Amino acid sequence: MSEDSWKNVYSYLSNSYGKNHFTIDKPFQQLLKYFRGAVPDLTPLGEFAGGELLEISDYIDKGAHPKHIMWSIDGQRVDEVWISPMQRLVLERLLKEYHVNAYPYKGGDWFQHFASIYLISDPGIACILTVTNQTAYTLYKYGDAYQRTLVDGMIGENDKILFGATWFTEVQGGSDLGANLVEAYKDGNTWKLNGITKYFASDAGLAHYALVTARPKGAPSGAKGLGLFLAPKLDSSGRRNFLIRRLKEKSATISVPTGEVEFHGSEAQPIGELNQGIYYTVETLTVSRIANAFGALGLARKAYLEAYYYAQKRKAFGKPLIEHPLVRRDLLDMEVYIEGTMALALKSVSEFQKSWMSTPPYNENYNYARLLTHIAKNMTADMSAYVTKMAMELHGGIGFLREFPIERLHREALITPIWEGPSNIQALDMLEALVKKKAHLTLIKDMENLVNQLKEDRDLGDLALRSINESLSGILGMQIQDAQYYAKDLLNTLGNAVATVLLLHAGESLGSSRLRTVGKLYATRFLEGKVYPIEDLRGGDVVFMIDEVELKAETNG
């Protein structure tokens, strides 16, 4: 059987399979151009993402789960994880051929990295790449001379690939890192770790090196007493350095092994200054939260593509689904929601790109990037859960059958609000950035500058500014307990206002009437809380036909 014959099998299950997921995504390219100044050439990755990677990700979820290999045939405790040979090849190609992790460190930028995560979209595979990148990032910025030599292996620039991990949370505290119990102590000149509470350790069994939060003996309680350590898979004698108790049974993110890890006198190396550990840790979470945003966006985009192409083919009541007003409204709503949160996520990358080399206590730009990241992470996750649900609905009964990809995309999307801190954590961390770092002052100044540049739709820009100022003045004047109660409302209000301004400004800057239309629709739905006008629905194909250029080419040829 030829290669084309093999490829055709999965095309019976997926309507987006075989398409280049970068070249057909015109809105993503437009917004990349606005924020980055130029569209990076991700065409090769887009082809891989819409072809082999799409099929392999689905196959791993359905029947090629990672397996914990505790014992070797010779009776040795090895604690390795066996992943599909297909998955090994995928990870190697993403690191070495598509340079997903190398961009920020080797002449590229964070836009290219996070855009790659968006195209990959499978949260498990993206997680392996992200925790590895977080490890590389931390060593690149704060590691000693030896630790920095490990970076090239983690970004695919050495013959041997090195995988990383971030083991921060523990069973008794979860996101409350101050409750951590794993202890670090000095044994001669060597630091060692003790503790059995690392309960949600992603990349367990794959990672060659893990970032581990631990409390140095005698350090104060709470988060500020934590240090950050690098724990290798093998100790200085070449023996297994820590134990993996088991892997988790998860509803999604199947392709990344997540386990429970035990340290029993495990060797480790401190990273940077011990008393700065919590700052390094939270900083690496900024990286993973942006990655989470782009993973959530990627899942929503793939679900949208499946629904969009299905609606063109499927007939009901004598005409294609896409000609029915309610279906058109659903597609319009999904696309507007995707693009608004996409603008937020790309704005967070834009500010992070400017400030990522800032170190504690951090500069104004970094604090602004962090504020935007909390908002973008939360709103993209909520959007992804909604859009993937709507894609299931538009498929009807086959939408929840495991044999087709839609139900998996929804399962995966439901994880994104929880990963890297759920909505309560994002809202509280956002509040801290406002109250302690005064990041809202930078936000207001930035948004005022953009709105003042608007020649069209100034009324909507002014509405967004009023929404920002009124919501901030209301909450920042409250007692802290009351402010916390309303923090999630503030997060969403700020996010919707910022998304509106960004879409309108992008539309004017690029001369795109389409993006301006999306901005106005976003403001109608999310800022004003109104129903889309019927005239916008009649002309909605300019919004939801995201691959319009390709469709014309197919029609003409």
C-alpha cells in the first residue's frame, strides 16, 4: 500500500486532515503580522500539524498510552516510561527539524515558539516541549556555567535530546506552593532532596533533568522559603536518582506521562540564589501559562476547522448546514471568540518578548507582561472549552463518538482551565500584579495610546477604556477580601476591553476591514453583552470563512 493510501485512512475521520493548518489560518497570520511586524514562515510545520501530527496525536490518545516500566528484565529498578515509537519520532522532528524550542535562544523569537505550540495544539506533546523549554529557559537565565551547557540539548541543538520537567506542586497544597514539604539539605558539598509529595509530575520517566521546588533545611515557611533545584535522572554514580511511584490515569493530555515522584536523598543542584527560588518558579510559570494559552487556542482552532468543513459538506433539511442561519451564527460566534482571545495571547507574547530577560525584582514591562498573561491564560482556556463544545454540537451525535477527533479535542480543552493554575489562581495572581506591582498603570497608558490612534470606531475604543477604568477603580478601592471576591469578574472585564481595543487597532493598522468587523462584533458580544445584529450574520462569511483564499483557489482550479 502506498503512503498516500495510508494517509487517506485518517481523512475518513477528520475533515481538517491533509490541509496546511498554518496557510489556511488567515486570521492567525494577520494578527501575527500586526504584533510581530512580519509573518514567520511556519508553512512546513503547518503541513506537519495538519497531517502526520494530527493523526499520530489522535492515535496515541486512542491506543498508544505511555507506560511506566518500573523493573527491567534483570530485576533492576529503572522507572522509565515507554512511549510510542511514533511519539519519539514526532518529538525529535519538532525539536530538530522544526526548531520549536530553539527560536527564542538562537536568533528567533517567542512569537515563533508559541505560534508553533498553537499549530501543534496537542496538549500532551506540547506539554513535553513546554516543560523542557521551561527548564532550558531557567538554566539559560539563572544557571551556572555547567547548567547552561544543558540548554542546547533541550532545544534540539545537540545530537542528544534532553527532556526537562517542572515539579513544583505537591499533593497537600496544589497551587499553594507555600505548603510544599519536599526538603533540601547539604550533605558535604552536595545538595540532596527528601520527600514523597510531588504528586503531579509531568514528564516523569522522560525527563533527564527536572526543576524541583524544595525548602532548604532551616529556611522559613511559606513560598518565600523555597529554593529551586535541578535534579538529574541519574546521580553522580550513574544510579537512578529518584523513584516514580506510578503514572496517572487522566481524562486527557494522554501523550505526556504524569506521575508521582519520590526523593530519598536525591542529588540536586541549586539554581541561582536560593532565596530567589519562588521568583524563578513563578517566572517559569509565566512561560507555561502563555504556552497554555496557545495550546488552548490551537485546540479551539482545530475544533473550529472540523466544524467549519463539516458544515460545508453535511446537508440537513435540503441544504448544507452552513446555509442555515443558526449554524452561521454559531460559526460566527466561535470565530469572534477565538480571534479576540488570540489577540490577547499575542499581546502577552509581545510584552514578554520585550521583557523576558528582566530579573527579580523585575521591570515595569515584565510586570505588564505578567498581568496580560494571567488574563490571556484564563480567557483562552474558557474560550477553548466553549468552542470545542460548540464544535461537538455542530457534529451532532458523531461529535461525542470516540472514533472521531472532536470529542478528544473537547476533552483536551477541558484541561486547559486547570493546568498552570485554575481561574481562581489566575485572578488572585492578577490582583497581586495590580495591587503590588501597579501593572494596571502600564495597561491604562498602553490602551489609551492605542485608542487615541483610532480614526474609526473611536466610540468602541472609548467604551473599552471606560470599562477598564471603571472596573479598576471599583475593585482597587475595596478591602482585599472584597476585591478577591470580584477578581474573576475584573479579569474578564479587562480581557474583553483589551481584546476589543487590540482588534480594532489591528484592523486599522493593517487596513483590514475584516479585523475591524471582528473587533466590533467582539465588543457587541463580550463588552456590551448584546446579540450580534442580523445584518452582521448575513455577511458573516467574511468572518467565519477563515481560509477564503484557499477556497477561491480550489473553486477556480
